[in-house]
Amino acid sequence: MVYWSFPIIGSIFYRNESDSSLEGLLLTIMIIGISIGFVLAWLKMRIGEIILITGGTILSIFAYITAGRCKWLAISVSGVPFLVSGILFLISHYLDRTLKHDTK
């Protein structure tokens, strides 16, 4: 999240009308949505992990489509961290539920 906050904040202060594009707007919306999903993962684990996994996958696809030559690098710094976070939340949720069920 911190990685993506710099370009988003920078675009707020540096407003060049010729540079505004649909790509930047979509990226901003995706990052804000995934950030909300990250916060929700701590409060409502199931909803947050679904948002993180779905958002990470969509952001990876977006990075692959819009990247130039280094597509795999773009994917690894854009969508994969959110995807891994969502999968780790999913594993944690599963283990938590399994351990609670085994102790009863």
C-alpha cells in the first residue's frame, strides 16, 4: 500500500491535464479498493480475503496488460503482494477455524 501511495499522492499535487488518463484513474480506484480490503481483512476476515485475492488478481492482469517490456516485474510489484496477503489471510482463517473445531 505504501508503494502505491506515492504515485497517487504525487498525481494529486502535480496535475497535468494532458497526462490524466483512464489507466491512472483505474489504477487509483483499484489501489484504494484493495487498501480497503486490507483493512477489512483485519475486521471481517472472510470479506477482506476475498477482496484481496480478487483485487490482487485483477491488479496483476492490469499490470500485465499495461506494462511495457518488463511485464513480470510489473506483476510482481503490483498485484502479487496483495494476492499473497489474501492467500495468507485465507490460510490463517482456515487454520483458525480448523483448530477451533478440533478443540471442541
